[in-house]
Amino acid sequence: MSLFISFIFAVQACVDDDVCDKQVTPNLTIAFVDSISKPLTLDSLYVDKLSSDGKLLQMGIFSKVDSIRVPLNSFSNETKFYFYTNKNADSLQKDILAVTYNTSQSFVSKACGFKVSYNDVKYQLLQTYKIKNLSPITNKIENESKDLYITY
């Protein structure tokens, strides 16, 4: 009888693993356009992000892209990105974009944890080299849709 009771408890203890199969905190989605607002494909694009301790982190080297997704810093109210098209660009040949926002969190599930949303999003070019204009689409980032158009 005790073997049967042990078996029942063992079966009840085996529940499905709770696995998060999606990214919950959205990235900033940037699309590139030319001066007449037509989609623009960049041959090469280098993107760095300034970390909270002041170090530049390489976010990616993109080739043949018309849009990119980059993560914002959810532990801060600002993220700075450096955009440049030449690998050997010096500091004056980089466009610097500051993104400021307020964050809010919501519980998604036990497996996925919390989702961070970005509210009151504002964009500012701190240094321009090739970027001509910024055209925000929304001031709230909650999902993986286009958030900003950058004109080259």
C-alpha cells in the first residue's frame, strides 16, 4: 500500500515544465529611409551601445539591412546608441542617438517573468554625421513593431 501511495505522489509531482518560448521585453525597432521616405537598405551598419558603466558595447555589425532591432537598457531611463557605416570610423564620424523613457513592468508568467514596457519615449540626436532626420512612430514601446524611422 505504501508503494502505491508513493507512486501517486511521484506522479503528481511531475508537472509540465513551464518554458517561456517568446521574448517578452520588446526591442527598439528602427527602420531606415531615404530623403523621400522610401525604404533604404544600408550596405553596412555598425551599432554600439553605451553601457551603464560608460563602456561602448558592440551591438552588431549589420549588412544589407533596411531595419534593425536593438535592446534598450531596462535598468536605466536612457540608452545611447552609436551608428556608423565605416568600421574604422573615428568618434566624429559616428551618429549618436539618445533614447530616453520611463519603464514599467508587468508579470507575464512564471517561466517568462516580467515584461518591461517603455513609456514616454523620446529620441534625440546628440551628434550627427550621416543621419539627417528622426521620425518617431510611437512614444511607447510595447511590442516588436517599428518605433522609429531614421533618414540617411
